[in-house]
Amino acid sequence: MNYVYGNRSQESVVEPAITPEAPFDVVSRTYDSTFSASEIGRAQRRSVWEAMDRTFQKGQRILEINCGTGIDALHLAGRGVEVVACDSASGMIAVAAASRRIFESISGRRSMSRYGADCDARTGRTV
């Protein structure tokens, strides 16, 4: 395949196949402790949660794409928002599902969040 830039034709560059989930699968187990718990991670969460709290109300249902470890989905679930959370990285989905189970165990109630619920047609990842 050739691409044209201005008046010049360029050969296409073939890069090695890297699956999009691979980088986040590698860091999934330590993502919250290394990023979410960091100063910048906490500042980002505060900012994101303030915006989400203004936007989403109890009883609403949303789809979170690229949910990562599920930290935002659990925040919303704690406020009564139903979240269908999905991610292309199976490692992140595994951490999110474990976090959900802990949330339910500690709170004594069922989390309204679901993870990987048939929302990734490309990979078919479900929990």
C-alpha cells in the first residue's frame, strides 16, 4: 500500500503486530498501587469523580469503555449507578472483577457494576 503526502508517494510501513491489550495486561496487577495511588493518580481520580458525580445519577445505567481496574466503575456503583464495564485487557478485567468481589464483601451488598459483559466483540472477553 502506498500513501501520498503532498506530491510525494511514500511506501507504507509495516510494524510488528502488537495486541492492544498486551501493555495493560503486563501492568494490571500493579496499576492501582503504582498509578492510582500516586499523587497524580489521586488528583486525576478526584477530578474525574467530581465530573462523574455531576453527570451521572443514582439509577442511571452507563457503559464504561476501557474500565481498567474498575476504580471508576466502583465509585459510581457506590453511588447507585449501574455500570457495565469493559476493557480489551483481560488482566485489567480480572483485577476489576476481584475489586468488585471485595467491594461486595465489605459493603455487604451487591455491587451494581458488571465487568466484561459481552461488550468486547473483538476479543469475546467476559467475566
